[in-house]
Amino acid sequence: MKQEEAKALWRNLEETERETRLRLALLGGWILVLWGGIWAMGNLLTVWSPGMAERFWTVASPLGVLLSFYLGFRQGVSVRTPLGLQTFYFWGLLTLFFLLHWIFLLPPKGLEGVSFLISLVAFAYAYMGTLWQIPGITWAGLGLFALDLLLFRLFPEHFHLGMGLVGLLGLAYGGRLLWRWTR
Amino acid sequence: MALDPVIHQETRLRLMALLASLGEGAQVEFTWLKEALDLTEGNLSSHLAKLEEAGYVQVEKGYQGRRPRTWVRLTPQGRAAYQAHRQALLELLKGG
């Protein structure tokens, strides 16, 4: 076999392995479209219309969580992996933590509370990256945490605008993946 | 280490790579596999038949409620064969 042929096969093999894990970890791209959209809308509304933003978050957050679990469940119907189950349980426990924290302990009020929630989600994604062996997701999670800290500490007046832009980026990237995997 | 002639075909290599990346104990539904690999039903069935004949995959037909489903999983033999093929390819690249 020629070197060039072997290189092409190797690239093909690596790409297939990587794409498969990415597709499953991101639920076919849908999770980025869902939360990118919610995050962009919610944060940008917070900048331009705080009253409407509060109503939006009240409806969109629980709906987003329910849809996320539905997407995970729907994928699990077609692809049954121990890793998928682990991911499902992980996010389930994290959601339980959010609920208990909100209802009984410390509701995430104000910028401090929001920043804390985002940090938690950021580290959750960093962990997801190690679980699914996708360094890009780990770095994205750590990057989100760094941005969260930076905006909260140094530019709090621009926090929601910054997060809104991150949401738009997530939405765009998720849309791109969705197009790639469904065309 | 020699390349496995059954796995070596491009589509079957992608199929094995996909199944191997799901981890041990994983099983995937035929339709999802078809969409993920962008293959026709006939094409995928033909490649699965060759891999099943070699003992590398197990194909099970069943039902989910009333819907018929076909499930595909990598056998331990298939996982070992894929890893060996992967290693052989890597050695070929290093040796070049």
C-alpha cells in the first residue's frame, strides 16, 4: 500500500471516530442550537429589556432543561452506549443540584448567582469533554469559565452582552454541525 | 502486523471505526448507522453481512413497541480485529 493511501485511510478513520463522539456528545448538534438560542435571547433581552428577560428566563430555562433530557432520551433510543447513560445520569444529578440549590438553599439571584450557574455549567462541559475524549469541548468549557470570571470581575456592565454573544456563537456552531450531520 | 482484508475496505473501515468509538457494550440502531455513514440501506446491509460473516459484528432484529428495529454491535473479536488493523495502519505510516 502506498503511503498516501495509508495516510488517507488513517485520516478517514480518525475523522470517523472523532465525528461519532462529537455527534453523540452534542446530541447531533441540537443541544448547542437549543441552549445557544436560549442563552443569546435571554442575555440580550437582559441588556435591552430586563422585564421581558425575567419572563423569558422563567419559561425558557425549565423548557430548555426538559427539551435537553428529551433530546438525550431520543438519542438513547437509537444509540445505546454506557457513555451515553453516564452522561444522562451526570446531567440528571446536576439538574437535581440546581433544583435543590434554587428551591431550598441559595437562589441564584443577581449577577453573582448567574455567574455561579454559568461556572458550574462550564465545568460540567469541561468534564463532558474528558468523558467523551473530545479536548475541544473541555477547552470550550474552561474557556467559558474564564470568560465568565473575566466579565464578572472586570466588566460586569458588559456581562450579559458578552454572554449573549457567546450564545450566538454556540447557536451558529450548533447550526453548522446540524447541517453537516443532517444533509 | 498485517492489514485485515475484511476491515480494509473504506466503508467497512468507517463502519468499524464508528462502532469502536461508541465504547464496549454499545449497540446502535440500523437507521442511525445508515444516516451517520450516509449509506443506502442496501449498501449498509451488504457491508454488515460481510462483517457478520467474519464474526466482527452481531446483528439483532427486534421490536421497540410495535416498531421493528435492527441493532448492530461490535463483537469482542471485532473490537480486537479493528484495534489490530488500526495498529497495522499506524505502523505502515511510521515505517514509510
